[in-house]
Amino acid sequence: MIYNKSIEGKYVYLKSVLEKDAEITLKMRLDVSKTKFLHPVENNLQKQQEWIRKQNQREDDYFFLAYNRKNEPIGTIGVSEIKDNIGHLGRLLSYGNVFESFELYYLSLTFCFDTLKLKEIWGDTDPENLSAINFTKKFGVIYEEPVKDPDMDRMVCYFNLNKETVEKSGIRKLIYRER
């Protein structure tokens, strides 16, 4: 689904991914240094455009491209599988500095809780992806024990997160402190 507004932060802003962004998002998804723990995608621009076209039409699926204040694309994030006030937060890739990366994730959570009015989000992370685990723990995430994901044929750790937990984490103060 396309969200027609820009989600503005101090360091970054998020805009819905459109078909014209396929080359940028494909390049990010093919970067093995960043996508080691994500399912692989084919190096095929037409397939990426088609995926975006279909994603833009799904009513339970938002996919964003993050830009820094120099208008450079620095990452992606999305919320999908929205049902009964719960959504799946994923598709996180970040090339930004620490403040940009934290704000990218924080803005997506704010979108989920304040704009979409979700009561909870869930996600999954490969248990070997310590960078992602440590990153999300700053937002209050507590992971369950690893289990086998039959669709992906790999181990994952699931988490659930609500607005109150994010607020208690203190991440907002960390992001917006004076530098």
C-alpha cells in the first residue's frame, strides 16, 4: 500500500517505495554485506519492479525507503501482514549512521502505533544476527527462544513489541539528545 505522506524525522525521512525505486531497493537487497541474514533475491530489475507493483496494491503492507537529510537513500523498512491491530515489522536495511539508523526504526514504530493504530508489532531475527538483535533491544525488544521457521528453513527468534515498551526503553531520548 502506498502511504502518500513523507514520515519526517530530524535525521531521516521515510517515503513509500514506488516502482521507480526498484533499482535502488534491488541494489540494497543484493548487498551481501547487509543481507546475509535475509532471504536471497534474484538480480532482476523487472522482478523487483513487479514485486513493488504488487506490494503497492496490498492493503496490509507498507514498504518505505529511508533518506538522510542530503536526500540520499540510506535504507528500507516495512510493516506487513497487518491483521487485528497487529503487524509484522521487517525489511530493515540501514546504511545510515547510528542516529539515522535508530531514527529510521523509531519512525517506523511511530507510524505503526500512531498512524496505523496498531496495538502490537512482531518481528523475527536470525539468532546469529547479533547486530540486529542488539540494535532492536535498544527499543525494548525481548526475543523468544529460537525456533525453526518452516517457510524459510532457518532458525529465527520472534519478538512482540507495543508502544508502551518502546516509550519505556528511552530510545527517543537517545536519538534526540543534543550532539
